Amino acid sequence: MTTSSSPNAARVINYDADGYDYRHFWDGRDYEQWAETRVIRRLLQPLSTIDWMVDLGGGFGRNVPLYLRYASHVVLIDYSWTNLKNAEATLLPNGPNERVFLIRGNIYHLPFRDSAFDVGATIRVLHHLAATNEALAEMSRVIARNWLLDVPIKHHLLARAKAMAQGQSRQLNDWSPNSIGTPEEPFYNFHLDAIRTRLEEAGWSPRLVASVANFRRWERAVPRPARSLVRPVIYGAERVAQRAGRGWWGPAQFLWLSRGDRPAPSPGPTPAQSVPGINLWLAPPWNLLAPRLRCPRCAGDLVWAANAAACSTCQGTYARTGAIWDFVVE
Ligand SMILES: C[S@@+](CC[C@H](N)C(=O)[O-])C[C@H]1O[C@@H](n2cnc3c(N)ncnc32)[C@H](O)[C@@H]1O
């Protein structure tokens, strides 16, 4: 993986470089998937209705089938063509439909209107976002009600043990992010309080809901013949650690953010209204998606056709390839 530049923002990690296929990262990681699914279910199930949900940096749509159990419509946005094409192949094998929408875009310049979504999720993405505050503000702008945010922390148990052995504990307590990547492959982890405070300033009430996948790669430490015996112990321990380990055990800490005083999602004008006389009729399913989008470059209204959208203000154009709309601003 490498990075590519984006205007006025940090570089974006490039998951398409060198033929990388993120799906293979998940080979043999059933435990981690189970651990995440358990938390997501617990949080989404009690919500009475989710009309529109957004998966920010959703990759190849690993969690979209789960989100579809609770949400009427899911929009996945990601920068990577490879991931999006894989998402298209698995989530939309029969072509576009009215429940799943795929957008190529950059989290620093989202093509969505304010409060376009009831609920959002950002899982395993924050560690790549070097301009963290800008990214948090931009993601926050488009979510109205609830947001599940996976925060990679620098002060987890293993990091503390290592830092203590090296006499470097102090740097885990300050609020600056810790960079463990390269300019090509940015990888940060954070102090939880720094992220929490930033989100509170943006009007969210954060609740720390789980420490997730606390025994990663446990299979490596256990010989194959013993794994089926150990598995129930690990899964049981994960259930306990998800609650007891909040804020300190594992590197992945899930925040559930709420805000009650925002108006319900307010889609913009329908395409027909935005430019009278043009786009009087936009075919389904794009007529459902279009009112939630705006120009990622200038925030202007878009004029829609079946295969392209054009900004009525800055003349930016955004094309559709198959089921994927490309809203990356180069
Ligand atoms: C580790 S993967 C996680 C994917 C998915 N959330 C999951 O959990 O399976 C990180 C994803 O974030 C995407 N990403 C990173 N920076 C981004 C940015 N600035 N804008 C959009 N997507 C980004 C990458 O393309 C990649 O698909």
C-alpha cells in the first residue's frame, strides 16, 4: 500500500497499490469478525429504525450485510477501487439496487449533505487518518444521530507492558497521537481521551462500549490440535474483556456516539427541484441517493443524469462506473 495526495488534506492511504486485496487480511480471522459483530449487533438492535446508514471507509463491505439487518439503506464510501469493486461483486451481484449504494470518495471531502445519515460507522479506519481532527469533523458533519467509531488506542495493555519494560510509559499518557507507520502507509494510534474530548466539542455524547478482539491471533499461540478445546475459553474471555477491558485492554476501543438535539436527517432538494427543468425524472435507485449528496469540492447542488452528476456551482463532474459513483476530487 502507498499513499496518494488529495487537495488541502493529508495523504490518503492507497489500498489498491501492488495488487493488494484487503479481503485476504480476513483469512483465518473468524474470531475477530465474531467479536466485532457481537458489539455492532448489541448497539444497532435496540434502535427502532435506521433509514439511512453510512459505512465510512467501508472497504469491501465486510460489515454491510450486518448493517442491512437494521438499516433500510446503506451507503458505503471508500477510496479504494479494488475494495469497491469487490463490494460490488459480493453485495450487488445483480446490479444496483435500492438498499446498497457504493461511492468512491475521500473521508476528508465527503460528498454528502449535512446530517445526511441517521447512523454512521467507522471501523478500522481512524488509524489511517493523519489529519485526524479534520476527518472527525467531516465525518461528524454527515451523521445526525448515532455513530459507531472504532478508536485505536496507544495505551492498551500490551503497549503499556512494552513501554514499561523500555522505561517509556510517559509518552502513552500524553494526548498526542503515536505514529507507527510510514508516510506511504500512515498508521496512528491515539489517546482515547483526546478523541473523546474532540467529539464532545463537536456536540456528541460518547459512550465507551467495548474493548474489541482482545485476544487477536490467539490461534498462533495455540497448537492446531488444541484449538477446538481452547476456542470456547477465548470466546468466553472475549465476552468478559469487551466490557471489563473498556479503555485499557485491547487496542480497538469502540465508542458509541449520540446526539439528540440535531434535527432528523435533512436530505437536500430532489434532483428535479435543484435545477428546474433539468432532471425532472432520475431513475431508481439513484433518485433515492441523489438528495443526500452534494459536490465534495464546493458543497454545491448536483445536477444528475443516470451516469454522471455535475456540480451546478463549480462544474465538477462525477461519473458512475457500474454501481460505483466516483466522488474523489483529485
Ligand atoms: C483497514 S480497512 C477497513 C475497511 C472496513 N471498514 C472494514 O472494517 O472491513 C481501511 C479502509 O479505509 C479506507 N480509507 C482510508 N483512508 C481513507 C480516506 N481518506 N477516505 C476514504 N477511505 C479511506 C481504505 O481504502 C480501506 O478500505
